[in-house]
Amino acid sequence: MSLPITGKVPFGGDYNPEQWPEETWQQDYRLFDAARIDLVTLGVFDWALTQPAEDVYDFSLLDRIIERATAERRGICLATGTGAHPPWLAKAYPQVCRTDFEGRRHRFGQRHNSCPSSPVFRRLSTELARRVARRYAGNPAVVAWHVGNEYGGACYCDLCAAGFRDWLRRRYGTLDALNAAWYTTFWSHTFTDWDEIEPPSALTEHWRGPDHTAFQGITLDYLRFTSDAMLTNFRDEKAAIREACPDVPVTTNFMGMYRPIDYHRWAEHLDFVSWDNYPPDDTSAARMALTHDLMRGIKDGQPFWLMEQTPSYTASRDVNPLKRPGLMRLWSWQAVAHGADAVLFFQLRASRGACEKYHGAVIGHAGRSDTRVFREVAALGAELDALGPATLGARTPARVALLFDWDSWWALEISDGPSRLVRYQQVVLAYHRALWDAGVDVDVVAVTADLSRYDVVLTPALHLIKGDLVGRLEAVAARGGSVLTTYLSGRVDENDNAFLMDVPGPLGQLMGIRIDEWDARGPEVVNPVRLGSGADQVEVEARLVFELVVPQGAEVVGTYRSDFYAGTPAVTRNPYGNGHGWYVATGLDQTGVSWVVRQVLARHDLLGPYPDVPDLETAVRVAPDGTRLLFLLHHGSEPVEVTAHIGGVDLLTGNRVEAGQPLRLPERGVMVLQEGR
Ligand code: GLA
Ligand code: ZN
């Protein structure tokens, strides 16, 4: 099963009318009419309402909410309501509360607060999902199921310890295998009984927080276990929904680049991906492009839902900037350009109390429709209405893949040495940004993805190498493709043990290099790198990690300029089969990363239509009938003019565009060009 069946891009979002009087609902729906809101996400935090006591279920209020939404002909994304447990549950069963990294058993409070291993939580959350599904399964307005909310965090309680030991038994079978994987001879850690194994926390293997561990293998497995334990919670609820409702797709809202949960391990269990986009600041266009590409890549390029975004501001940050006029629209279209088949907000009406009362909403506390934010939402609603089904199910025709790997992310960031300053997301962002600036469509995919359809595969900071990946990367190069990897790749196996061979381990053949030494320095230390030769030569800056490369067949593309390794390779290119393996041995600045990436792209003729126009993003989607859609998204603050490189119709204005004609995009302008119509 894949995405919900809708006739256009669903538009709406989280709606919590249980928080205000029913008289207001009428007003809400008239405002929804004005904004063309056609989908409401209901019941996300309703557990205390729908199950006020262990043996009492009460759906009367939710019934009225759903009846109202149905009568108003809105689609419903219906939540099971298990994102926060009710007070009576924590009181009766303290085991449902989590134990934190410091070993403190929490008491009732907040949300996203349940121990994933608690049998009581598992039983009661599943039962609630079952009852909600049974009650509303027949309602055709329900187009999607929303399980839990933003799964995340971790628990270190005794139930999780027991769950971890079971998980380890399944993974390793014997203690001998586990001891070997964890390298327990080091520091006298040989386990002789499964019950000796403790979750890695501040009380056991860690100091200075979750990233400082004495045993990377143990911590890595606990991260995997936690992700799997929460996946089990999701699957429990999904199975309960399925008993009553076999055909409506089920999702849960992901959080983009969220470290604690390995979304790739969840992929096959979701019918479609949805995610909540709360960028850290208003200059995050490139980062959001990456996150959308990552979310689309989770289920093999299938479109996703943008489940939440704020129409104006968030409330949870120290400072919460307001989205400037046009920005919400631009970012919504950016999501669609990267594969979103729904545009939804958190939230449709603002809460009156508690910690999100200042969070942005389509409808504010005063209930007005004449605010700037409401007007912008309504204008976008009208645009999406006019667009109709044109983008639904459309795929991104990427010939470039960027591999994203939670195991590598974890392994790199829990490692002692070479450097604590190298952050996985920063490295990945720099390489994705180079593609984004060049206007290239890219799939951000798991290391297990089928690579046979790509000409270029980038694997930045691929610290941990597992499975048959190396053979598949070699196959890309052998048939004429390009594979690029960077410093700190190919260092450890799936248990986080070093390879007993030259760095970069099993990537060495493809890269045609060997690394014997590396130098990690503070951010103030710059080693200039000279890239290219002759007239094309450029000098850029490199920081943080400098690997010393000994070519084993690779050509030198760039060299360090200072220190005792001045003149030695910093960037190399190895002929491999009909293609190449590129290696970047240091943290090049963005100019350097872009220079290298453009060399690779140029070889495959993959630069986008406007690679040298700053802030102008382009993205392509191909509709199920083969129609190509070109999205032009202008993130700059001055108007920009370019020449149309294809002809078609701008779906937002209906205007015909001829190839070669000038195109003018205002500040935050958007164009959706349907080719050839
Ligand atoms: C998350 C949650 C919502 C809400 C918003 C606020 O995405 O899922 O319940 O708290 O954040 O930004
Ligand atoms: Zn627990």
C-alpha cells in the first residue's frame, strides 16, 4: 500500500478542537472554507480523553469531532493518540515512565514519555489503537492513519535492559559472538552471562554524555535497539489498525535528520512517509532540500506528506523568528518540488494554554481571517486547489545518489578520535549543498538502495561499512559511473571495529589510495588546498581533519599547501573500470566541495539549467503519465531573471512559456513549469 488516495494535494493540518468549546468549531470550519483547507489531522494527543480510566473508553467527544469533520467533507488523518500517556496510567503503572540517561526514573509529565519496552504501555497503546480503528474504520473521510507522534528519545530502565538483552540474543546468538563483536577483551569486559549486560548510560559506559562511550559497539547496538523498540511500538499499533481497517494507509510523522531513530530501518513498515519540517532558521533552504530528499528516499522515491510545518513561527526555541511574507509559500512549494504530496500545518488553530500557546497557527487566538498569515495560507490553498492532481505521484528522475547512513552517523559521532568536531550532518550537508547549488536532482538513500540507476554516487563521511555495499559501489564505477567518498569513510565494520587493512578499508581498491596517518586540528587551523591545474587551478581552505594520502594508482586532483605534508594529495581520482573513484581526504570549505562535485557532475553532463544563478533552486518531478514538471524556487531577496530552457505552462499562473524567453522571478518567487503543454 502506498499514499492515501486524494484528488489534489491535501491542505490542512493538526486540529485539536477538543481544546475549545464546540461553538468555536463552526467558526473554525468557515475559516477552513476560506483557506480551502481540506484535511484535518485529529486526535494526536487524545489518550486521556478517549480512555479516561483503564477500563473506561469514551469516544463521545472524538465522535462529535469526527462527525463534524465528515459532515464538512474534510479528509481526516486520524491519530491513535498514543504520543502522550495519561496521568492515571503513570500512577497505576510507574513502569510506563521512562528512565533517563542519568538513571532517573521519571514520573508523570510531558509527552513522548513512554518506555517502549513496557508491556503495560505496549498492551494499552495497542488496545487503544485497535478501538480507535474499529470505531472509525468504516468512515470514508478517514484517508490516513497517524500512529503515535514523533517517535524518539530513549529509555534506560530495567525493562529496556531486558529488552536489550533479548535483542542481543537474537542478533548474536551466543555470548562468544557478542564478546567478539564488542571487543570486550579490552578493559576486562568479557561477558559470561547475558544478565551482566547493562544499557550504556551515564551510570555504565558513558562519561560527558551520550556521545562519550568506552565501548562504541555497545552504544551502537543500544541505539539500534532503541530505534527497533520504538518501531515495535509503531508496528503493534499498525497491526491493531489493520485488524479493522485493511485499506487505509498508515504513517507516523518523522523528523527529518533526527539522529535517534534510523528511519531506514522503519521504511518497509510505513505505508507512506510523512515528516515535520521545522528548520533551525530562515536561511535553511539547502538544508530543507536535503531533508526532503532524505524523506523521499526512505521509501524508494515514493512521494511523502509534509505532515507539519508552522505557518509563521515555532515556540520551542529560545528565539522564534517569524516567517517573512512569501516564505511559507516558497517553502511549501519547495516541499512539493522535492516530493511532498500533502502540505499540512501544525496547527490549524492555536492552543490557548500550555507551552505551545505562542506557536504559530493558521487561526490565531482572536479567530481572524484578515491577518497576513491567514491570507497567505488562504492564497496557498487557492493555488493548490488550482493545481489539482498535477503533481500527485510524481517522481524525481535523479541520476545522482547521496548515501545517508544512520549507523555511520552514530559511529562517527560516538567515536573517540580522530575528531569530535566533525559532525556527520555538516559533511553530508556540504556535499548535498554542492549538488543543490548546481541544480541537480538527487536521491538521498540508504546504503542498501539499488544503485544501478545512478551515474554518480556520493558517500560523504561513510564511517561504517556494512553488507555488500562496496561491491555495489565498485559496480557503479566499473560501468562508467563516479563514486565519491571523503575523509573518515571506510573506517569500521558494522560492529565498529577497525578493518585490519589500510584506510579506507574495503573502499581502498575503488579509491586507489592508502592512508597511513591523519592529523586532526582545531577549527582555527587552515591548510590551503590547491585544486586542479593550469588555468583552472583554485585554492580553497580545508579544516578539521587532514588525511595523508598515499596514491596506489589514483591521480592527484588537489594538494595540501602547508605543514610537513605540503604538496601531498588532498583530493584524488582513481580510474576504475570505465569510471572513477574520487576521494576527498579533508574538510574542504564549501567552495572546494562544490568545485570537486562539479568536476564529477560535468563528466556526466549533469549540471542543472541554472548552476551559476545563486539562490535559484530547480527541481524536477515526472508525473505518472510522463509529464515533466520543473520547479523554480527563488530563495534570494532580489528579483532574478533567467532564460527559459524549456517551453511549457506555468501551472500557477496559466501563462505559456516559450523556450529561450526571459523568465523573471520576484523575491521568493515560485514557478511550476509543466513541460510541453
Ligand atoms: C511537533 C509536534 C507537534 C507540535 C509541534 C510544534 O512537530 O508533532 O505536536 O508540538 O512540534 O512545533
Ligand atoms: Zn524503558
